[in-house]
Amino acid sequence: MPARPLVLLVDDDAELSAMVAELLAREGWDTHSVLTAGDAERALATLRPDAALLDLMLPDGNGLDLCRRWRAEHPALGIVMLTARGDPLDRVLGLEIGADDYLPKPFEPRELVARVRALLRRQSPAHRQPGTAASLLRFDGLCIDLLRREVHITTAAPGTGQAVALTSVEFKLLVALAQACGEPLSRQRLSAEVQSANYRPLDRTVDVQVARLRRKLRDASPGREWIDTVRGEGYVFVPRGAAT
């Protein structure tokens, strides 16, 4: 029998955490609640949860700092920022540093469950096994690992390559473009890929993120361009070799 998904709840509001834990338990998911950043770090190291609901403001730390560190150290961890700070700029920042989703308080319980379910489905080993064709996108000079959320610029020499450090938003944009290789994607569609539900980044935000993504790929593979602008439509992924 497969193990039940484990969700780490990081919030100094014990009453809210208890309510969320009960809500998630009804879906068949296990939870572990902590009130501080320090306890969250220890729980993450020992329990290795599948996903985390992370508040921004904690008594001994900042949720954004935790998110940034966790995304770098645990790329497969699903992270949902769950916070009273619902300003669009806060949301964009949270997504840029590595959050998979951002849900402001107060929230609709059914929406929270739906977002966690979608996130766990993406994180599930049954959904994508490491090393399988479904979890890897390979192009001539580029490999995208969907499960580990890693991007590598590859070379002709076996076993060599360079990792490309991307934010969560940049990674999602690259995956969306690469999965539609050769097909122009509109800014609206790319916005939907970056963030589901009722929050949509502005077109200008997508332009900025694509520009950063392009620059990082260009720096890692000088002389090569991976993303073209299609006037009046959006952007298109243009590898120089076929995907495998």
C-alpha cells in the first residue's frame, strides 16, 4: 500500500493549523504542524514531507528566506505560501524565489484542497519516475529534469555539463515552452502555466521573467539561443536539436 502524502504546516497560528490539518486529513493526507522556522527546518530534515504550507511571518524567521533555502536544497518539495500578505508584489516575489503556489488568507477551504491536490499530483513518484522519458526533456545541449526540477546544459563529453540555477517561475516557463517545442505560446498561456487559479501575473511580468530565463540559458551556453520572440503572439522554444 503506498504511503500517504505528508504535508508540513508552518504557521504560528495554532488554531488555523489545526483547522487546515483536519481539512487535509479528510483527503487522506498526513500532516505535521510547527509554529516556528526553527522547528520547520528540523521537521523538514527528519520527516521529508511531500509538500509544505508556509506562512511568511514567523516568530523566529521569515517564510521567504525558508522558501528560498528549501527550493535550493530540496528541489522536489512542493511549496505553497499561505499568508495574510496578499499584495500582488508579495505574490510575485514568493513565486520568483521558488514557491509553487501562493494563497492569501483568508482562503476558501475547497480552493486550498484543490491546490494541494494538484501540487501533490505533480510531486508524486507515481506521476513521474526519475530517469524515465516522462520525467526528462532532452534536447541537443539541454536536459530538463521535471521531477528534480533541475536544468543542465550538456556537452558532447559524457558525464559533463553545467547546472542552470532557475527560480520556480523561470523553471515553469522553460518547461511550458519546451513541452510545446516549436509552438508559439502567448503571454496569457505562459501566465497560466506560472500560476494557476485566479491570480495571473501581468504580461510585463512574463516578459521580465522570460528575459531573465533567456539570459541564464545564454550565460550557460554562449552562442546559443533557446527562446525566440514571436511578434504579436508571444514566445517559442527553438532548440537546435530534436527532443528525446
